[in-house]
Amino acid sequence: MADNIQLDEGSSGKYAATEEVSSNIHVQKFRMQSISAAGLYKAQVKACVTTLTNADTNYAASGTNAAIPSGYRYVVVYCASPCVVAMGEATSATVGVYVGAGAPTVFPVLYTGTTADDTPNFQSSTAGAVVRHTWLKDL
């Protein structure tokens, strides 16, 4: 079957989008440059911790950096217990995205300029669960 694979010759010459790994053996190559999404750099990470005192109860994030700051595009949600997160609305049995226990999860978000819409909400079946959410932006 390998004898029937056709390679794109590309615009700059024969097999330009491939790399020869041995005589007459070409593989497609892929290079990524200038990754700037969700950058981690000094003085640009904004974090907030919310304690979910009661089980199965919605909590809006509160405190410093609860709502997404202007210019930020991602939220990382972490909780040692399983939880549900929703952006700008109360979580419930039918509203929110599940985040597994101990599994930081990154979500792209949209800044609206309305605090209620820019604030995440959380819920966990574990009383006393602590959720940390962190805002990130592109470099």
C-alpha cells in the first residue's frame, strides 16, 4: 500500500512539504513557530480561589480576579474534587462543563465587559471543594 501514496510536490519544488529520512523515503513534516496563545509570563497571570462550602450548590467566583479581566482569553480551572463550571450563569444538573478531579482544564472565554457574564460559576458534589481558576492571555 505504501507504494501508492502520492506526495504533494508543493510550490517550491519536489517534496517540499516532506523530509527525506533515508534514501527515497519521505515523510510529511510539520513545524510550529511563534506559539503565543495562553502565555505564561511575569505579572500577566491572574488567579482566584473559590471555596464551595456546600455540596451541589452553585457558587459564583468572588474576590480579586473573579471576573475575566479585559484582554484575557482563557481560563484554567483546577479542583482536587470533580466539579462543574459555567461562564456567566449558575451551574446546575443541566448547565456547566464537567472538570475531572485534579485535572486542570483550559477553556477559551470571551470578555463581554459585564461582570456577571464575565464571572465563572462552580459546583461540586464534594462539600468544601476548593476551585482555583486562572486567567491567561496571548503574548
